[in-house]
Amino acid sequence: MNSTVPHAAASLIDPPTDVPTNPPGGSPIVPVKSPSTDPAEGPRAPAAPRPREAPHLGVGRAGEDLIAGLLQRSGWEVLHRNWRPVRAPGAPRGELDIVAERHGRVTVFEVKTRSGGDFGHPAEAVGADKLRRLHVLARAWARENSAAVPSVDVVAVHWPRGCSPRVEHVGSVGWL
């Protein structure tokens, strides 16, 4: 799997110890295997969309699968995938991509995956409104699970067709 992970991510998604030196003016690079069809060997290429599913949804699902696997290999316990609050009057709408815990710290990971550059950097899809909704959902998750409110992190996955994925942990993000 091929990842680009800034130092801020090192505490969350621990990279392998064989990290090459940083390119001039660039982010640290964490080498990983190329996409594989064997789950034991690394990430799979983005899946073909399900019937009647928009093509970009298969890419998004593959990005979430990739990050869930990276988190688990880094010692995180994935508590929930695509968590939605119980439907009730006044309950927030939406979903949390990944809720994971490590060393007593619970974090929501919002995963944004892009297969090309036509729509900008994946993390640009998390604007102020989306960030506010994520924090509202994180509080709802905490209420439903009798837990402390988790932090919210954004993870960008660049996964061009036929290439290895690059992962960038944008980090913990708040909102006012």
C-alpha cells in the first residue's frame, strides 16, 4: 500500500519503520504495497460499483476499507463503520465513516477518497457545514454509547485508477 502520511498522523496511524527521507518541501512518504486482490497482502483496488450504484461510491467504500485496515494494523479497534444515529424526532441525520478507539481515545475518522484531481483535494469536501454535522453526529454517538465525545479527524485518500493509494491524515479538526 502506498501512503503519504504527515507527521501529525504518526500518532494515529503508525507508519512502518522503513520510512524514506522526505522529498524537498514535501510531506513524509510511507511506502506500502501495491493494490492486491488478497486482503492479507494489502489494499484492494477500488471495487466495481454495485448495480445501480454511482461509480464514485465504490471508490469511497474502497477508501474507507483501506483506512479501517490501516487503523486496525496500527492498534486501533474499529468500533463502528458507517454509524448512523437511532432515528428519533430531532435526531441528527448523516453517518460517521469510522469510529475507532486506541489507548482509551475514541476518534471519528471522516474518510474522503478521490480517484482523480478534477474535484480538488479530497479533504476540501469537508467544509464548515460538513464539519459541523460531523461534530453533531460525534456528540450523538457519545450519547448513544455513554462515552466521551470523540475527536473528529479527516483522512484524505488519493487513489488514481490503476495506481497505489496515497493516504494523508489531515488530523483532528474542530469547529466553532
